[in-house]
Amino acid sequence: MDGATEQAQPAKSARDRTVTTRPAPWHRSAVLVALMLAAFTFNTAENLPVGLLELISASLRVSLPAVGLLVTGYGVTVAVASLPLAHVMRAVPRRHVLTGLLAALVVSSLVAASATSYWLLLAARLPTARPEEERAAYGTGPDARRFGTVLAAGALSATGAFAGYTYLVKFLGDVSGFSASTVSALFVAFGVACLAGVSVTGALLDRFPRAALTTAVATQAVGMLGLYAAGTDQVAAVASLVLMGGALGPVFMTTQHEMLRCAPGRTDIALAANSGAYNAGIAAGAALGGLVLPLAGVRGTFLVGVLLSVAASAVLLGGRLLRHGPELAE
């Protein structure tokens, strides 16, 4: 065997080892299913108090606005922790981060389930922000102005949505007149509408990224307006609820997608910033709804939601006008 052959042999062996250690075809599907289950678990934990608002209120003998602060506390923690965690964990393999976060979620959920006091339940709700599974990279079209516009619109939209959504159980019972069992079924319908909205948006997102975000926010505003204006009619209430559900998931989905496009720096930091801004909106919305509830009733919380959703739409429209202003002047 000559020298060239001897030198080529190790390289060939290395390539062979690379091929033999390549993941099996089913591996990607298994990872995708695991990530879906993780996202489902985190979202369920995040939104659980909304469906159990009155039960928690009665069990712990606290007011509905106080229970709504469980959503606020969760959102504030995510908003504060997202950027620092993204920075600290930027070099840690995402699989390890996600495993640790899921373990922490299990512990906190067990504590919350066994809580006998309001303050223990609130403490058990210090959440763990979901990691971003994408590799660190840079935006495909860095745009600091667009970045700020999307952050502001997402935060306003979340504030509006959760000002009403936090108290949806009370609205459907007191305003629309649905029974408790029917309200549970309507939450399922809300979730199905959210899944359908995400699926449709995902199919169109790459082709119409800017229109997708604007459409989602506007649809949320229309759905909340329908609940406020016609919520006493059960058919109209269900139709409006489906519209709101179909928009809630896509709003956050489309803002995250925009981060991958317009991030002025690293996309992982931009995604964390967006998560923080959106959760700050969730916290503010739940708290704002709690303030409005005793003053203007549960319908008033949805009116506030409409106004803030319209404001989010105006921010997006204003951003587009500023972007195209010089072109129009020419």
C-alpha cells in the first residue's frame, strides 16, 4: 500500500463513521413530536388559570382579579427572564435546556396542584421560558425599525387579548348564558380554532409574512369586538370566539417569524426579546382586565381588548407607511 493510499484510508474511515452515525429517518419525526408535546405542556400550564378562574377563586377564597394575577405573575417572570436566560444559555445545547425546563415545570406543577394558599400557588407559577430551538443566526433582512414595530404590536396585541381572555369563563357564563359544561366545550372549540389558525397561517406565512401578522391582529380585534357587541347572542358569541381563537396563536407565531427576518442582531436574542415583550403584554393584559372588571364588568374587559388590538393594527400600519413613505414621495 503506497503513502497516498495510506493517507486516504483514514479519511474514508472517518466518512464511513459519519454515515453510520447519522440519525435514523424516524429520528426527526420523534424530535418534532417531542417538541410539540413540550410546547403543548408549556402552553397548557401558562393558560390553565383562565379555564379554572372561578374554581380557584372559590377554593382559595380570593377574588377573580386576584386569580387573574396568576397569569400576570407568570407573564412578568417570562418577560423579565427571557433575555437574560437566552444570553446565559446561548452556548448550552437546546436539548439539555429543554429537558431541564420540563423537569422544572413538573416540579412547579406538582407544587401548584397541592397548593392550599394563594401565595403558594402564585410562587409555584415562577415559570421557565421556553428555549428557542433554532440555531443562533442572523436575520435575513435586518431592520431595526421593523424589529421595534413588531415588538410593540405584539405586546399591544397580547395586552388586548389577555385583558378579555383571562376572564373568558365569566363572560361566557354571565353574558352569553352558557352552562358550565358548555363553557368547557367552548374552550375545546377555541383551542381547535387556534390550531386551525396556526395551520393556515403556517401554510401562507412564507409567501405573505407582513400580511399574515396584520391579518392575525385584525382578526383578533374583530373577534373581541363581536364578543363585546353581540356576546349576549349565543350564536354570535360562538362565531366571535372562533375568530378570536383562530387569531390568538397566529399573532405570536407571526411575530416570531418576523424576528427571523428583521432581527438587527442574533436571532436567538431577538426571539427572546419578542417572547419577553409578548409575555409582558400578557401580564399587563391580565392585570388591566382585573382593574376593569369591577369598574365596567366583564364586557368592559373585552372592549379594552378591542381598543388595544386596534392600536396594535395601527402600529403595524404606521410602520408600513413609514417604510414606504419615501417611495410614495418619489
